Amino acid sequence: MAFRKLISFERSIFVTISREFFGSGGKQILLFGLLLMVSGAITASEFELDLEVLGEMAPPPGSVIGLDNIEQYEQLIDPEFADLVRKGWVTVKTGETISFKPHLNYVDATRTHAGKTSLGSEPGVLKDYIAGRPFSGELSMDDPQAGTKLMWNMRYGYAGDGGKIPEMYWQYRDMRSQTMERELEFEAEAMRFMHRHVVEPTPSLKDNPYKVYNAITLTALEPGDVANTKLLLFYNSDDLAEEQGWMYVPLLRRVRRVATTMRTDSFLGSDIMIEDFLGYTGRVKDMDWTYGGDRYILLPMYRHDKVPHANRKARSYKYKFVDFHGHSGCFPNITWQLRKVHVLEGVPKREDHPLSKRFFYIDSQTMFPVFGKVYDRAGVLWKFLLGGIAHPDHHLKQNAGSGVPMLDSAAVIDIQNMHCTTLQMVTLANLKKMKKRDFEPSALNVGAR
């Protein structure tokens, strides 16, 4: 009770001061944001948001941040992305901050197993993880292992126990000529084999010979030169094990193992590496992870029913896809909301890796890497990675109540080569009748169209 009174008192102080001195925004927001981080007043727990306080700190919903007012809000935007706003490449429209609380089963599992998970003495070893968020509670800048713990929290964030993307479109865009070069159509599936929370059987599938935690497939449908190309990736339950991935190549009519170096190549001519999928598909042990503290910034998280839609409709669902805008149509035309984020940096250990660093803003409530950046071997910014996250309760009715953040749109923007790849998709979460045999290497060339 005393703690609740303290939080209420701190909140009232924040509201009073912010209204008196800050008005609708300004550079002073940064200073008070730092005070909020010290007081801890914004989050009563890691899965709850104090929406009233966040609402006072955020720009008013419907604000458009562009060339004329970026200085007023630059402390709430990634500094290198703010440079794109200054160039006139994109505007940021704000929406109301809403809670993306994970499924209650995941929250309960986190509380039940809090404090049981630990890191091994060897990099990549996670000991005694059962379910929920592996390392709950606040991270400490004084903890040299905080970055690795944060990476495990991201890896085991709640994304449902299995789902499909029956329609996904990738557009390749030339930012110099401002034209769309080509469009590819895909379908994708994902399934958790272990540490399941909602869909039976829980907590794990009985037969798991590859000892997989999670598996994803991506199948190209159109155009004809790439049709039937199919990729299968495993997230190993043992991070020390060799990476597992296979790709069916129709031209060769054979399945090839995906080598480690292939994961950092351009996938089917896009701006996306296989290693970029879902933020990072590599092994935890293959990078040195550093926790960079917490911030409050705007992220592309939204209600799908409150953003502009493209003319394209899903074939089998009552759903319109997200549209794009800005320079060359490279940016999802959605709203951004104020979120508390954890900053994470990863430096590759592999000497021939094409990157010098990966940078993530990880949403603290969902542990989803909503906003990322990658830097070339010279340390120069190379690409932005944006994941548009829609709320499941305002999406397809099948997704309501799932607690799964809906990956609804995405963009990878290569600012060095002036090229981007944009993604539109419709996602279905926590499907009950998924087949484990569809995630086996032997299934890759079955049913080729």
C-alpha cells in the first residue's frame, strides 16, 4: 500500500510539473525523462504501463513531426532517424500509447519462475530456463552480463506458440529513381517446439529430434523466377550447437544447408539478410552483447484499425494491408507511440562478418526489437530495420486476446545504397492445428507448385 501511495504521489508531481513547464513538448522533455528513469514511476511492473504518465510525456496523439518541428521532439526519436526527418524523407505521426501486455500465461510463468534462470560460465549457455521471461526485473548497468540477459529476454519474448502469415508481399524500391523495381509474394509459418505457454501441448512437443526451440519457414510464391524457393530455420534450444537451416532451390531441385556465411548474404536480392529475420536469428554466443540503458522514445507500434490502409485486400480475410509513404515509399504509413525501451548493442565475433555492430531498441513490455540499425565494417550506419507492430485486439478477430504483438508491416532501408525493401503482411497467431512435420527438412520440396 505504501508503494502504491508513493507511485501515485510521484505521478501527481510529474503531471503537475509537466503541465506547468513543458506544455505539449520541448527539449526539456529529455531532462524530465531522465528523472522518470531514476524514479521508476512509469512502470509499476515490467508488464504494466502507467498510461497516464506516458500520455503526459508523449506528444499529443495526431501530432505530425516533420521538418518544421523536429527540434521540439528530437529527444523522443532515434537521432539518426531524426536526420531522415530533417531531410524531409519522412514524417512521424503519433498515436495514443496503449498497453501490449503479453498473454496472462506468459506473465504468470514469469512470476512463477522468477530468479531460476542463470547464465552459464560459457557464452551462450542458459541454465534452468522453464517459461516466461528468463531474466525478470530491472537490468543494471553495473552488471557486465546485462546485455546477454537482455538478448535472452528478447529471444524468449512472447510471440505465441505458432502462427502463419498466409500473405506477405516484399517490394524492392530504388530510392534514387524513386521507383518500385519488383514485388515478391511469400507465405510464412512459425512454431514453438519448447517453452510453450498457451496452445496445447504445453510446455513442449513430445517428439523433437532436432532439439529445436522455435522453427520458421518462408516460401516464395511469386514471381516465377523465385517461386517455390523455401527456407527453413531452426532456433536451437542449445545455443552452443551448430546453426541449423535449409533452403529448397527449385532451379537445382535440391535442398541445401544454409551455411553460416549465407545468413549474412542478401536474401533473394532484397535488403534483408537471413540473420535479420525477427531482429536476429543467429546464435547468442556469436556476438558480444552490451546493455546501453533505458530510454523513452517513439516506436512504430499502433492499432491497425487506426492507420491508413493500402488498396490491397487479403484474399481470405477481412483485412487491408498497411500502406507506405515518405521517400520512395520506404516507410510504413502508421502511427508511432511513446514506449520505454532497452538499448542493446551486439558486436559480431566472426572476423569476416559484414557488420561491425547491431543496435536495437527493445520494447520493454513485449521485448520485441521494434527498431534496429546495422553498421558496416567501417562503423558507418548502413541500414534501418523497422518492424511495424499492431495490437492483437484491434486486428483480425482471430488474434484478439492472444497477447501476441502483430508484425504487421516492416521496412529495411539501406541509406548507403539508396535502396529499401518494404513488407506488407497479414498475421495469424496461436493457431491450434499446426503440423510439426511441416517444419522438417524433408518437407521442403514437398508440394512444390
